[in-house]
Amino acid sequence: MLLFNPHHPDRFYPDERSRQIMQATIAWFEARGLKQIKQDDYDRTWYADFLEFQKRQRLFATLLTPPAYGAADCRWDTWRNCEFNEILAFYGLAYWYTWQVSILGLGPIWQSSNEELKRKAARLLEEGSVFAFGLSERQHGADIYATEMRLTPQPDGTYRANGEKYYIGNANLAPMVSTFGKLSDSGDYVFFAADYRHANYELIRNVTASQNYVGQYALHDYPVTEADILSRGPAAWDACLNTVNIGKYNLGWASIGIGTHALYEAVRHAANRRLYNMAVTDFPHVQHMFTDAYARLVAMKLFALRAADYMRSASPDDRRYLLYNPIVKMKVTTQGEEVINLLWDVIAAKGFERDTYFEMAARDIRALPKLEGTVHVNIALIVKFMANYFFNPDELPPIGRVDQAAHDDFLFRQGPARGLGQIRFHDYRRTFEGIDLPNVRLFREQTETFRQLLATATPDEAQKKDIDFLLALGEIFTLVVYAQLILENAPVCGVDDDLLDRIFDVFVRDVSRHALNLHSKPSSTPQQMELCLRMLRKPEVDTARVERLWREQVLPLKDAYEMKA
């Protein structure tokens, strides 16, 4: 089964150490049980026990240290990091969060040319430390153009740092906080390492009411030497954006982990609850909602896994991942909300009960699409690729599944974070060829109508500046890319025709919904509106296929997994 199940953690691992990490992590959470996890959540308990466990097991050290700086089992391997992401979120978003913000904090370090700071980070990882990424500010969010943190040169060649950072995970415990700012004299960007233990580092407060420490901190004449500087000028700018490319991809995996656990719990509850002398799962509308949730969740994982293949295969000449990564951040996380909404409509008031995983999942799933304006920021980024994707395909080498035990070195030498409009893609139409499923055919027709809209009813200059219009356009474009990579990965992951056709049944409905939204925009032209109406299609329904999918794949989830109290 493609979905993670702690009772059957049988994903392929290229080495025994990777398998041991995942099994030890699963065993630790299973031993704690759901009751303790929920109590810690209610009490907002700092997860010191988890951090002690990861320290003993050398988890972060093994998974996040490049081999040049760590022990023999160390590497940054996206294949196994995806699995670890999923496992942590499956048990609780707080555990994933401390891992995630450590990844972000390490991004500027591993991209730095400061060898001593890299060796220091490796030592701290071996000691069990966590890391932090000091980017956002209270007044500006993640608007790095407007950052107010300043390094002021001193007569002796050192600097003094002054300013505040806001919404910074692990800010209470990170001996290396990768802090972004500007040099006060030149205005150049700069990354430097700060230590939470220093007297001039003021930890002001936790800005959230949760287990996590999402800190506001201030530096007051904090002393910085050349030895503390990670990067400056264009290198600091690139390190900032490239760290986001590396780290924010993980948001989608958190949604996958949360959605999977919630699905097991919801189907089990519904199957064992009777209304009007029927099991809840006997109602046709319930079967429809559960099947849609299952299809969306499998699609999320298919896409995120496939995006990882392109990340791991990237090079200066092949940067297709820069389109796929923001789709993981935006699309997979919003699909996670869709999954929870469908499940919640079935289990209703049960979703509020304090002893369920679902109560926690329903709250936490909302966070992931909203971190740093994920949806709006990423759709605005995604549309930059649209022209080349549809109208200027290139002959690029095919990429298979990339699951070998290897360090993903290119992630830390991505180079300048620019030139997105020049990135080329392989022809998406070839992926759809030869797939003889009714709803794949319908989706392909919708896609070609959308392409016709772009070619013959091209948005004018005013529409290109209208963010609301572009967001609606970007939703349809995102779905095309999403569907393409899912089709590429479905045979690799053994997805059968019943499930694949249902996934595209969902996509046909989604394109119709987004096309209607685009049709309704104030600036839509008559020609654009006509083409939007042509995209409104009704999925084809094969009753035997639908019933088989329910009976053989969805309903059996009721017995798949239950976490002990």
C-alpha cells in the first residue's frame, strides 16, 4: 500500500541504517501512545523527550549532515528525509516542526563557504542540537527586501548586530541561529550565525500557543566577527531563496502524514458506527467522500515523491524542480485541507473529541498552506513558468525513481536564484499519450482548452498585473503540472486503473470549479469566458469500477491501523 502504515513500514530503503532510523522512530511514538501525545498537546509541553530521543539515536545528525562533515552514515538524502517527514507528522505536527525549522536553519550553513562554521554545525548535530532560521520579521513577514536587521561595522573590523526577528522556530534552543540582515554601510545582504545563549540575544516570547517555541528574539549590539558570517551580498540572497527551495518542500510531507493518520481513524470510526440500522459506511454519500479523500491523499503522495526525483536529479542545466517544489508547498498542503474537510463531513462532531487524533489534525492541517503566505506566494511564482511549460518544451533526459543512498549535493550549490523564466520542461502532452482511461481523456481535453485560452485569449497587461486573476489562472496551471507528475509516478508506484481513474475524476471536477471561478472574474473577456465554459466537464462514472475501488481499497482501511491509547 502506498500510504504509510506503522504496522507495515515496508518502504524501500537502500541501507540498513535508514531502515533502523524509521523503525526506531515509529517504535518510540507507538510506545508513548495517543493518550500521552494528546495530553502533551493540550498542556503545550515542550517536547524535550523527543529531542532527547533524537539525540540518543543521532537522528538529525545522520539525516542532515553532509558526508564531508559527518560520520560514515551521514548524508542529506531527500528520499529518506521524505519518509522521516511523513512519520513525524503522522504522530504530531509539533515533532515535525522542530525538525523542519532545523532544516531551514542548516540551509544557509551548508551553502556557506565558511568551513569552520560548517564543522561547528556538524559537531552540534552530533551533540543533538536543533537549529533555527532567523528570516522573518514582525512588520514585514518574509519580505526579505524590507529586512531591518542591521550589522554595523566597528573600527576594529568587527560588527554589532541590532534588530528583531519574529516567528522563528527553535529560537529558544538553537546554538546556531542563521540570521538574515543587511550591512548598515553598504546595504548588502548578509547571513550570520547567532547563539541563543549569548547575553546580547534577548528571547522575548513564544508568539504561538503550542508545544512549539516559535520565537521573537532581539539582538542588542550583538558582537559579530568575520568568523560568524556565513555569506554576504548576492551569496546571502541566494542562500535565503535556495534554503526555501530545500526546506519548504517539507510542508507537503507534513500534510501527507497528518492526512494519512486522520483517514485511518475516520474510516474506522464510521465503519463501526450505526445510524438508522446501517453502518455509516453503507451510505452512498459517505462512500463518495471517503473515496475522494483517499484519491486526493494518494495523489498528494504520488506528486511529492515524483517532485523529489527531480530535486535529486537537478543540475545547473535541469532546474525543473523549481516549478515542482512550490507546487508541493502550495498544492499538496491545500489538498491536505481538502482531505480533512471530506473526512470531517463524515465523522462530524467526533472530530472535536479530545481523545482523537483527528481533533489535533483538523487544527494543524490548516497551518501548512498558510506558513509565510504559501498559497499566494507560490502561485505567483508558479505562473512564471507557464509560457515555457505549455509552448516551449525541450528534449530533456527522462528521470526515473531516484531512491539510491546518495547525498543530494546540488541542493547546497544551486547557484543564483534567478532566471526562472528561462527554465525549460519536457513536453507534458507525451505523458498523457496512451493512457486509455475515461477521466484522463477528459482532463486532457480540459488541459488543451486551457492551453488554447493562453494562446488565443492571452491575458492582457492589466490582467497580468491583477493578482486575483493570476491566482485563478495559476490554479488551473498547477493542476496540469500536478496531474502530469502523478501520471509519471503511478506505474512506478503500482497504482491501478481503478484508483488512477478516480484521481482524475477528482481533477476533472477541480478544473471545472477553477474554470468557473476564472469565468467569474471581473476582467475576464468574452473569449476567455467562452473557453472557461468549455472546460466545465462532468466526470465519467463506471459504477463497477467505483464499487470495486471502495470495496477493495478504501473500506479495508477501517482495519488498517489504530494507535494504542
